Amino acid sequence: MRTILTLCLIQALTAGAYAAEIALSFDDAPQPGGWSLTGTERTERFIKVLREKGVPPVVFYANPRGEQEENLSRLLKYGEAGHVIANHTNDHPDLGAVSGKEFVQSIATADAALTPIPNYKKWFRYPYLNEGQDAEQKRYFVKNYLKQNGYRSGYITIETFDWYIDDHINTETKQGNPVDKSHWIQFYIAMIVELVEFYDNLALEVLGRSPVHVILLHENDVNALSLPELIDQIRLSGHTLVSADRAYEDPIADTKWDQHRFSQRRLMAIAVESQYEGQVSSRWIDTDYIDQRLREAGLLCQENYFFCSFSSWLCEKIC
């Protein structure tokens, strides 16, 4: 009971307490159809909501996956709408699981497919944010390739596990469990608000200021469906949404950080170099913790349909 109340009140308690500039970025575009939307429906919704909410250009880190017509068509729509398209490799390999040569070939293949798309920029973000931290020779091989080919780091400052929430909703839907979209979205937005708070506080600790943040999200159904409320809540919390271009003009975008083993998690890199001894990752970057909170909120049914229904009804009455 107490946990449900807490989840419902997070947004009200945090509103206005923090203020930062934030750019939205979405990885793995374009994803196939999900648990609620087809791929095309999702693309159209993203474009529509971002336009209606007056959000400055965001960046979609793209996996074109060859010359698939639907993928290129959807990326073209994002580019024509004024949003930035950037390189996330062709087929989303994990650098820890492939050779350096295979990895850079995937980057080059994506570049060839993306170059004709309007607003394509040579920004690069590693899949899984894996920069080969445990393979020094491979790490330097890839980073040198990126430098020699004119890529800038598509770093982030706010990491989220939005994909994990989306995966859970997909699983619940496939198992035939009741899924109350409004309460899942409410939970998700509260999670994002707390993540913004955590990483902005981390920035204040290691930098002495709030940088222009870049938040890592994914082009999935939970973001497409929650986007209007998510944008509103970010703004109600006192934050300003800015363009990806503005974010990557912040002093922490200095290319001196690009060779760091944690360059993609830019605040972590700076914290490591400054010998910061505090926590550099939010508790929401822990799947066990997320599962615990989801169970407490009654969102993971596990065949206990009565508990799920009761929790949803209670939160609807008190929020």
C-alpha cells in the first residue's frame, strides 16, 4: 500500500525541484512493430507528438539493417521532419561479441545507407554503450576508426532502462495478463523523473553545474505511447527540452573525452577521472530493483490477476 502511494506521488513531490536542459535521444530506430503499435504507426506517432509539443529536434540513433525499404522509409520520415539521424551500426552488434573489423564494417554499412537521408550526422553511439571496456586493443581500434572517419561521440548523461519496461509489457501482453497501459505509463514516467534527478545531482557533484543533458531512450512502444505525458512531466519538473545539437555543444562534448573507456557514459568518465567516490549509477539501472518495484506496484501479475486489478483500481482512486 505504502509503495503504491509513493509511486503515485513521485511526480508531485519532484516537480519544480530540479531544473536542467535536456535533449531527447532514441536508440535502435527503426524498431519493428511492438506490443501496441506497428513500426509505421510508431514513427507517425513520434513525429506527430514531437511536433505538437513543440520539442526541438531530437536524435534517432539508427540501425538501418541493410537496404530494407520500410526501415529506410521510416528513417527518411524522421529526417524530413527535422530530426537528426545518427549512426548506431547497421545491425546492432555487441562489440564484446564481434571482432573490431566486423564492428567497424557494421558502422560503414550503416553510414552508406544513412548518408542520403536528410539531417544525417556522423554522430556515433555504441550498441549497449559497450565500448570494449575489457578489450583494450579492440577498443582503441574502433575509437581510432571513428576519429579517422570524422565521427563525434553520441554520448549520454542520463541512462535509462526504458527497454526493460517495454520488454516487460510485451511479455505480460503475450502471456495474456491484464495490462493497464495508463498505470504502466505512470510508473514509467515516475521512473524517468527520478533518473533525471539522480544524474543531474551527479553532474552537480562532479562538474559543479548542470550540463545540457542527453537522455538515452529507445524507439519503442512505451516511449511512443507515453511521450505526451513524459514531455509534459519533464517540463512541469522545471526542465527545458533542447535540441540534440545544443546538447553536443556543451563543454563536456570536448573530444578529449572520446578516447576514454567510458566516453559514452560521459558523466561516469568524468567522475572516474576526478576520482569521485560516490554512486555513479542510479538504482533504476538494476533489473532486480525494477522488478521489485513493479511487483510492489502490482504491474507484474504473475497470474495474480486480482492483485493486479486491485492495485490499478487503488492507484486510480488516490492519484
